[in-house]
Amino acid sequence: MTADRTRVTDEPRSATGREWEVFVRADADAPLKHVGSVTAGTADTAHEHASSLFDWVARSIWVCPADETQRYTTGGVDGGRSA
Amino acid sequence: MISVSKLLCDLDAESDGLRYDAAAESSEEQITEDKQQRPVVVWNLTKQCNLYCSHCYAAADTETAPGELSTAEGKALLDDLADFGIPVVLFSGGEPMVRDDLEELIAYADDNGIRPVLSTNGTLITAERAAAMKDAGLKYAGISVDGLPERNDEFRGEEGAFDAAVRGIENSLDAGLKTGLRYTITEANAPDLPEVVDLLHDVGLDRFCFYHLDYGGRGADISNLDLSPADTRTAVRTVCDLTREYHAQGKEIETLLVGNYADAGFLVEYAREELGDQQADHIYRYLEANGGDPTGERIADVDYQGNVHMTQFWQGYSLGNVRDRSFGDIWSDDTNPLLAGLRDRDDRLTGRCASCQYRSICRGGSRLRALSAGGPFDPDPKCYLTEAEREPERTGDASAD
Ligand code: SF4
């Protein structure tokens, strides 16, 4: 059984580049934590951008293309238009 | 946002300690404790604009970009903001007036107890639309002009933009809307500032907001047009002097500075020199209550695609998206280390900010410009205070050696 989630619409998240979801791990045994997203043309520039924001707290950084990341939610304002 | 006119011309001893100015574009002070804890939300309704300004932080375009929040999503967002206790929503863009549901959204915000205010280039404010926005419940329109006609038109990428903005200002005032100027100060237009104030005061404006350039959107490409520290001092001093001159003549204009909290330290220094120690101390206490640079605390931004940002200028990093999660949940999520770190930044600030006597009224200045210089806790590269102003004891000791 799945909870009452809707899939968030596939609307684009940036018009000036690609959007990248950012995850950081503070210590070797800490959980991977979603900390928002950055706009960048490539994974490497996304990583560079995320580093400037999170180097002071992150041991590892993951960047994942937002347009390849399907989000399913019980909150949010679009009511799962593209679900 | 620092109210120069209030601090230099009519600071009332009775009001000491009263927090003011939560509303970035609101003409009324927000004094309720509860509402003070919530940010003013800038909502970039669209990326589309009818102009193409060189300093646009939203990097707006003449075409509609995909993914704009629909009217229904916008109303759901306003519900969400109302539930969270947001005091003010600033409709911005792009150019918000290109959206034909603007009046509907203004009315919806107003009906839900959020104060709706507008930031616009003014060129689309006809008499009819001004009246419609006023009827919908709009409380304030901030209209951008960035220099005398020729300079403004060059900046805004269209001949006649200045005259069109002035017509917009007149229509707005005629409709009975509280209206003010937004002026982004750059190297190119700093000398025009007093004349623009004179000219628009004659048109009927009495509120003037001066923005320092922040480095988001196309603003980043023209960071080389930003003023030098010496020229910034001159421009801020001009704002202080002209405010006092107007008031001395009985013309009660309101003047505000936005986007560089080194202004707070400068104002205290200015007051000490021009008005005496008592007034300077009083101003310091007032600014301390105001809380310094507002990034991640007293100002928030939702862009046209629903991404939430820590200021309207800082669009390259998003805390989350309102299509996934409510604004209140995103904004309250202190497990985000950057958001939590910036809210509790005083002891994290590095370099010259760490030992600055004005740290608690400035809080390091623009965090976005700091990032352009290195990291989120670095000093704002556009701080223009001298070492003697920042650290009088140290420089005093040095000169004694
Ligand atoms: S040194 Fe830092 S804290 Fe002090 S006024 Fe300049 S930017 Fe603000």
C-alpha cells in the first residue's frame, strides 16, 4: 500500500541552466541529507557551486539532475497536476 | 532595508527598541512581535518582462518561461503563506504586470490578511490598471527608475522607458496608491541621484528606496559597474545629506537604503559627526533591534517556478520548491545547515567582520556578495567602512605605537 502521495508535476525548475538536487553527508557515518538545489550547466559546475555553499559542513556532496528526479509528495501547491 | 529619514530626521525616543521595517516595500511599519518573526516574501510571478534591463537580478526575458505557477497554484501558495503568518507579499518579476491575473492574486492576498505590495518597472501602469490594482487591495507600488532619462533608457534597453515610468508613477498616484521609487545605484547612475529625486518629487513622489547592486541574475555580469568603496560612501552620504536638506525645508520625504548593511555602520558614524554622540548611540540601538542583513530571516523569495530562495537576488540556490512542500515547512527547516548557519552567523563571520564593532548591526552584509568572494561567512567585498571605523581600538593602538 502506498501513502496518499501525488507525483509532482514535471515542470522545469530553471530557465537559466539545469537544476541539480544537492545532498550532503557531514561525517562518514552521518546520513545523506537533502539541502536544496543549485542551478548549473554541468554536474561539475553544480558540484563547484554546492561546494562553495556547503564545504564548511560537508564531507561528501551528491548532485542529482532535478529533471531526472521524480518527487512524490503529500504536500505542495500543484495538487499533482501531472500525476 | 534602513530608513535613513527615520533615523536621521524623526527618530522618536519613545519608539526606541521598536522593531521596524519588516516590509521591504511596505510603507507601513510592521510592529507586531508575532509578524516580525516571519519574513516578507518576494514572489517573482513571472520571468517575462517587457524591458531588458542590464542589472536584472531575475535575468528576465521578453518571452514567457515554462513552469510558471498557475493562478490556482498561486492561490494555494498564498493560502500557505497566510497560514504561516507572512505579513507582506511583494509581487515582483520579471514584470509582474504582464500577468493578467495580477489583480486577482492581489485581491486574494488581501482577503487572506497578507499585505500585497508591488515592484514594477511602471511602464504598464495605465490609469485603468492602477485603479484596478487599488480596488483589488494593493497597498504600495515601488516603481524602478535608474537615472535621468537617457541613462535610464540605456540601462533598461528601451528608448522612452523613463517617460513611460513617470506616466506610470502619475497614474499610480492619481489612483490613490502609495507609490515610491526604486533606484539601483551603479557607477553609471550615481551622479544622477539628486536630480532624479528632485524630478520625481516634483511629480509627487515622497518615498525613495536606493538599492545597492547585488550580484544575482544579470547583476552578476555587471559587478564591474558596481561603485568603488569611495564612490559608495559618496552616494550614501548624498542620500543622508539630501534627506536632511529636504526635511529642513519642510518636505518630509522618506528615504531608504537596501542591500548593503555597512550602511548601518556608516549611518552611526555619520550621525556621530553631524548630530552628536547621543543621537548616534540612539541610532545604533535602533539598528541593533532592526537586526542587520536579513538573508534567510526577514526576507524570502519564491520564484516563478516555485523555488524558494533566501533573498530575491540569490536565485542560483534554492532551499526547496513549493510544488513539493509547503513554504512554511521549507522555511522552518533548520536541519538545512546553510539556512541554520546563516541565521546563527554572528560567531561564524570571518575576516574583518569577525572583529568589526558594527558586526551586530550589519551581520556581515550581503551573503550573496560574500559568496562571490569565497564562502557564505566571508566578509561582503562591498563593505566600504574604513579600518578606523570598523576597529577604532585596534587602529588607535596602532597609531599609539
Ligand atoms: S566589516 Fe563586516 S560586519 Fe563590519 S560593517 Fe563591514 S561587512 Fe559589516
